[in-house]
Amino acid sequence: MRGRRPGAEGDPQRGRRRADPGGHPSATAPADTTAPAPATAPAARSPVVVLDPGHNGGNGGSRAVTRPVPDGRGGTKPCNTTGTATDAGYAEHAFNFDVARRASALLTARGVRVVLTRPDDNGVGPCVDERGAAGERAGADAVVSIHADGSAPAHRGFHVAYADPPLNAAQSGPARGLAAALRDGLRDGGFAVSDYIGRAGLSPRADLAGLNLSTRPAALVECANMRNLREAALVSSPDGRARYAAAIAAGILAFLGR
Ligand code: ZN
């Protein structure tokens, strides 16, 4: 699929018109109808990406989110958590969902089929083990969890986590490649790498259940430190969220080779 024009496989009617002898040739159809129909070309499967906006708007009032679920390394973790917020009260779950929605639109426009792990920002969960299984269920080429951190106010910058030590083939190389592509996308988008966690914007982690349980290449983006005043302003603005979404989408497209 590398090198195809964006959207080239997004028009199934084009192939069908040419392949259907009873169809009316469109004005743009080539005159040479003896040429092989595109239907005989290698199948152009749309890549599938799971976007996983962290937490959820209803988690704060729910006791169900505290129940233990498998963490993928023999232990347990709470089903889900409430996430962090800026000092002014802008919630991480709202940031995560808005960035995921924006990134989804950008990826869909480029011929990617996007599956979100939650349909809105008003529910509870899903639990981290369900999020970890979402890539397998969707047949995903990549799984990207979207979060923002809540660290000490002096800390700033983004980092991208991936499961380490790896537990399966998807984690032993592809996940790290996805994390690096996301790091590059964010760095190229003008965002500063973290000055308080990880190395060069990458953070190998053993304790993130969603990553541990994924059998598809998976990475988790901590976009910013919401407790840092500068980054709080960035995540709280629609323009800032549009920039994060564009950078994440660019990283995913680079990983997919599109
Ligand atoms: Zn989070």
C-alpha cells in the first residue's frame, strides 16, 4: 500500500464500474476497457487502528471501576481509574476523548478504519483488560492509547510507553516501532519530549495492563503533564488538541507506511 495515492482505495465504486460489463462507464473511466480491472490487483485492505482514549467521564462516580482485573503479568490492576486534570479542572478523560475523536477523523480521511474503545465521554470503563483485548478483537494493525499525565508542576513534555519486557511477537519489536513513530510524530509536531520520565520520549513499561495484554502493536501516549501550567494551557485549548491529534495521526500513518 506504500506509495498509493491517499484515498485511492477509498472508492470501491471505481473498480465496480469498470468491472461491471453492464455498467455505464463514467466520464473518468479509461477508454481501454481491456485493461485488467482493479479487482484483480492485490487486495487493498484498509488498515485498522484502535484508538483508546484513557479513562471515562463516568468513572469518578462508579465503584465498579475499582474491581481488580488481570494486568497481563500475573497480577491485577483496578478495572479503570479517573485520570488526572489541570489545576483549573479540565479533566484528562475529556482531553483524551477529544484528541481521539480528532485523530480518528484525520485517519479516516486517509483510508484508515478506526475503532474507538469507548463511544463517548459519559460512560464507565471499559476496564483495562478489555482495552488490552480491543486490538485483537478489531484485527488492528496498531493500537494507540491516548492519555495525559499528572506529575509535579515543574515537569513537562510528552512520552510514549510500550510494554517491556515483551510478552509476545507484537510486543517484541512492532510495539516499540509504533512508539518510536508516535514519538517522531509528536516531536515533528513541535512538542517537547518529557524532561522527567523515559528516554528521548520513549518509556518501556511493565505495569500498564492495556499494553501487556495486547497481541497487536500497542503504545500509550502521555501527551503532556496537565499539572504544568504551560502544558495545561495547551491541552485546554481546541487548537492545542488539534495539534496533538495531527501529530498522533502522523505517527500512526508513518508506522502504517501510508
Ligand atoms: Zn491517564
